[in-house]
Amino acid sequence: MAHDKLTVAVLGPGGVGGLLAALLARTGHRVICLAGETTADTLRTTGIRVRSARFGDFTADVEAATELREPVDACLITVKHTALDAALARVPASVLGDGLLVPFLNSVEHPSLLRSRYRLDQVAPAVIRVESTRVAPGVIEHTSPFAEVDLTGDPVSRERLDTLAAAFADAGPTTRVLDDEAAALWAKMSFLAPFALLTTRYALPLGDVRSRHRDELTALVAETAAVSRACGGPADPAQALARYDAFPPGTKSSMQRDAEAGRPLELDAIGGALLRAAERHGVSTPVTARLVRELKDAGH
């Protein structure tokens, strides 16, 4: 994986994938976006247009196809968990070759799924902190003043992770490589699960959840921290609450936005995965279980 020019596929060029694709293409890497025929045609014709206070307004030319047809250095997986199974048909293992698979997914269970289909040492899970939205095919609005990427992958060679991290960092996002995969994924889950479940359950932005459902937020943070600790992740409930309190009050979770738009929710990938991990380790999670049940009963 030579750092000077990488070939990177992006499976699902939406808010996150489209932003990363455009940033990498702008810095001279070859980018192949994998999407449905209509989106692929649009991207081939118009490129990806980005509107960003942090990275500027620009258009980047990318290649596009409905499935991977040649080996790449890395394939970023930036679809929703609900679309993962179908989307992976666009990335045949026999074609991927030696390339890294880099999933940016809201869960802790997807690495084992991917490693059952591809080589163990090819799967390099990533976490991104960003607010970025696809407002139309090939049009991305990046609204957060930050974009931060953590790369990890216990069986993956450090040299390969460092090379990809350098490419991300040169393209714009603040990027680091973390040694402990479980800790990296559970750090994300510990923050995401309470935020997603409560904002979606009550159809309220984070500020209203903080003030009107504080007891539930506190309980959910404590439960999630206990599961994270049991799974080898970080556990600092006070720090988690402080992070929520620091966010702008109008902040919504991606799960809440999916609910508002009538899209399938990542309820099983987030709430379900948390409950399954709790059961495996004998951790009591009554508030989480109730919220997941209520969301399911509401038709989610």
C-alpha cells in the first residue's frame, strides 16, 4: 500500500462515504465509488460536490461502478448497518485481493461478520466523528467543525494502518491509529447507544433529552458503561454525561433522523448488540431493554 497514491473504493458514497471519497480524490488518490446504477451514473458525470466550512466548497472527480471489478488498496464501507448484507455483494472477496476493508459502522458486531467473509487480517474497523449529510446524489454537506477518524484492527499490520491513516490525515480529517480494537469500538458504542436510543424514543433533540429525561440518560449511560467495561472497553459514566452536556442542544442522532425520514433503523445493530453483549457477560440492562422494546413496539 504505497502512500504516494492509493486506490480506494468507497461502498456507499453517502454523508460519510461521499465526504471521505471527495477529500481523498482531491488530494490525488484514485477513488472508485460503489453504488446503484443511478447514483454511479451521477457521480461519473458530476463528481462529488462538497459544501464544508472546515474543508471548503469544492467538487472532486471520482470513478464509479455498481461493483468492484479490480483489486484496491482499501475499501471503505460507509453504508448503514441495515444495508450491509446486500451492499457486500458489490465487493466480491475474490476481486478485492489483498485490500483492506475499513468499515465505518455503528455497531460492535460487524468485524466478526466481515471476517467470516473476508480474510481476518484485511478487516480494519474505523470510527468517525463527523456530521455530514448527503442532500442529493453526489452532493455532501459537512456541517460539523470537526472530522475525526480512528483506525484500528487487531489482526491488521500496523504499517498498513499507518499508511491509510496518513492518507486520511493528508486529506483533512484528524486521524489516529488505536492499538485496541475492542476499546475503540466500545468507546463509540458507549457514546452512541444512549444518544441514539433516547433521542429516537422521545423524538427530541439532545438538549431536551438532557433536561426532560435526565434520569433515564444517567441510567442508560451507567448500563452502557458496565457493558463496555465487561467487553474490554472504556467505562467513565461521568465523562460520558459531560460530553452529552457539551453538545449543542439541537443535536439529533442519525437514528432519530432515520426515524423522521421513515428509513429503517439501526436498532438491532445498536440496541440489540448492546443487549446481546450484556447477556453474554451477565450485565443487567433494564433501561436499555425497555427502550429497545418500546421502539420495536412503535413499529421500528
